Amino acid sequence: MSPLPAALAAEPAVMLAQQCVRMVLALPVKNADVPADARLRGLFTHVLGQRNA
């Protein structure tokens, strides 16, 4: 039971996934028990940036 239409083409689906990742990564999350991993954040930023270029 997906909220996405079955006829969703590949390109709009990829754009939707990229936008979702950007929104999730933009959420302000602070947890003293978990150190921030700038490398992982940078990886996602780099990968998404290359696809949009």
C-alpha cells in the first residue's frame, strides 16, 4: 500500500528520493551520545551534488 502512484516514472522517482534525503539530512538532530559524522554527511552531499550537476 504505497502512497506513490504506480505509474511514477524513474526520473521523478529519483528526484523525489533526492529531495527526501535532503530533507532528512537537514533535520536538526542533536544527541550527546552519538558523535556527528561529517564524513557521512559529506558523502551524501557529494553524491547528490554530482547527480544534480
